[in-house]
Amino acid sequence: MLPSAMWSLYEELSALNVSVQTDNYNFYSDANLPMVRQLISLVNKVELRFHELQQVDEIGFMQPLADVLTACETLLSLVHTEPLASILPKLEHLHMIVYEWQHGGYAPAIYGAPALYTALTDMIISWRREELKTWARLFDLEAQKCRDDANSWFFMAYQVVVAVPLTLADKADELQEYAVSLVKELGNYFSTSIVGQFSGRLALLRQMQKHLELLTLRLILNPSQSTKLSGSFRTGKRLNIKKIIPYIASSYKRDKIWMRRAVPTKRSYQILLCVDDSRSMGETAAGGLALESLVMVSRALTMLEVGQVGVLGFGADVVAAHALDEPFASHDAGARVLQRFAFDQDRTDVAMLVRRTIDRFRDARARNPARGAEDLWQLALVLSDGLTPSSAHDAIRRLLREAMEERIMIVFIVMDDTSHKDGDSVLDLKEAKFVKDEMGNSKVVIERYLDTFPFQYYLI
């Protein structure tokens, strides 16, 4: 027993002699023996000096001397393994009394203790610095805790924003009801967060934006090509092992034991991105916005593996910047496409664009060997400032009807430059027309440009 007790005592003494200044030191809860030793040494010096001053008949009766000695006794009687935070008030009380003796006019300068007063001041400053370091560490820990708590919300956010809408994708009414409840859930998501977690939760939802963009495209562009084997057929590509035993048990009557590629899992769309290359786009911010949109949309379509993606530039003529049958995933494809746009064509012939788009889609459909390609919708996205002469609107409408009959959808995305002065926005454009009334008289009618816009599907 004695050796073990001696060893325990040795370990305790060793622990007391080791500095406690670590990265995890807490000013309010941990002992700091090195600083306490410095305090004891300094307090002993103060006590010795003021004992000497009490022996001087001229000043020995003064109350501050007794107060200093009482404060010293209080400090020396403390349990020195206590944290500095509990000792610091007594030290500051001693400092205050010594300050009063030094600067209160009690005695001549020869009976002062300036060096001890300075040492007490320096010690308090060093202790306060340790307190500030603890604050910094505590703030870092709290910030990390907030980040961890915010990240722990990922599964909740994924559930309400992504998982549930996916299950309701084919149920429009339920999806609409869920969208209303989702707004409330997101409101609670932020309103219940403490200050330190708000930015973390906001960053988390922003990170989920990429997932949502792809999910939106997946909901719009459903798989069109059957590649997954499933079902029960009399003939097929592969045996359905689960059907073998019932087939044998039925005396070989239940013979639908084959699987076919009947589940659509792959997308094989044909999409054309058409960018206006006319001078009107280059003279405004619409040109840069169109190229940014082109990069964003093409990247999203490529990530989703929608099928064939091509890029056209149009103005006075239509030029293929990227052919439909060329892969868009090469490292230099994007750069080569952007180099084809100079925004220097002198006019915009939208009717010719629609005509050429129909022709290109016809050729692409004819070259597509996939089953059901003749029933597949083809999509063209037109990025332009929307400025087309009203005289061409009727011809464009006829071409659009022809495109719809051939299962070609053309969506016009208007690049509206709102940075210019009021009235330049496509929303504010108006045009004057001469129309005849019932009496055959001509009169001028002013209409909004968008009221006669020929495209049924457009987005500003």
C-alpha cells in the first residue's frame, strides 16, 4: 500500500509542477499554478514592505497600511488550486488599496511602494489577457458548435426540400399543398436558429441549390429511353429468376418469365440552344447575360445527361456553334462555342431561325435510331432581346404551328436589359398600328409589344 500511495502522491506533485497553459485552458474553471506562484511571491513582498512601513512611528497608525496587510492575508489564505477568475477580485482589491496609499496623499514619497504597485498592475494585465484568450477559445468553440448544429440540420432540410417533393412529383395537388407547408417549414428553419447558426443554415440551403436545379430538370425532362430490365413477358432479354419457381410449380403454364427493357431510365432528348448574335445584343448587357445563361444551361443539361445538345448563333444568318451530334463534355467545347459569338450581325431574322431549327430537328430525328424517336419532343431555347419586327410575327406564328405539329417546342427567353433608362425594357415597348374601324376608316392604335409577341412560350 505504501509504495502505491507514494506513487500517487508523486503523480499529484508532478501534475502541480507542470504548467497548465494548454490550448484547452479555461480561465474560469482551470487552475493556473505558475501564475499563482508568481502571485504568492509578489504578495509576500507587498506584505513585507507594508509591515516595515507600519513600524514607522510617523505613518504606522494609518488605516491603509492595515488594509493592505489584511488583503495580503486574504490572498495567502486562498486555496491556490482555484481558477484565476475566483482569485482575481481579491488581487484587484489589493491593487486598489495600494493605489490609494500611493496616490492618496497619505505619506511622503519615501514611504511609497511604486515598484510593487507597478508589479501588481502588470500582473492584473497579464491575468486579464489570459481571460481574453479564454474568451477567444470559447467563442471559437461556440462557433464550431453552431456550425456542427447547423450541419446536423442537413437531413431535415434534405427531407423537406428534396425527398418529399420527389415522392409527390406525379401528384400535382399534393405537391402544391406541400409547397405551402414547405414555406412554413423553411420559416421555422430560420426563425428557430440562434444568431450563430443563421449564416450556417443559410449556407446549407445555398449548397442544396445545385441539387434542386438538377431535380427541377429531372422533373421536367423525364427519362425517355428504356434501359432497365423489368416486367413479366413471354419473350424478352433476360430471365426473371423470381418467376422460375412459380413457372415450374404451375406445370409450365405461367410462362411469363422474361424481362424486357421496359422502364425508362435514360434521357435521349435533342436540345438546341439558340443565341442572338446581332449588334443589338452587343450594345447592351443582354449579350453578356445571354452567354452566362448559355453556360449555366448547357452545364446543367450536360450534368443531367439529357442527350444531344447543340448551340446555334443567329442574326442575319444562322450558324452552328456546336453541332447536335458532337459531345458537349470535352474540356474545350465551351470555350470554342463562346468564341463563335461576336454580336456584330446587323439584323435579327427570327423567322429564318425557326425555319432552320425545324430543318435541323428533322434531320436529327431521322438520324436517331432509338425506338420511339419519332414520338420524342425536341426542345429549342432561344436567348435574345426579343426585338423582332411586327411584320414578321404572322410568318413566325405559322412556323411555330408547324413546329408543334412535328413535336418541336420552341421557348423564347427574353434577355431584358433593365440597367438602361426607363422605357428601354421590353416590358415598356409599344408600337403603333393603323387599323380600320367598322366604317372603313383608318386609325392609329398603340399596343404593347408583348401583347402581339408571336411565341406562345416565353420567359423574361
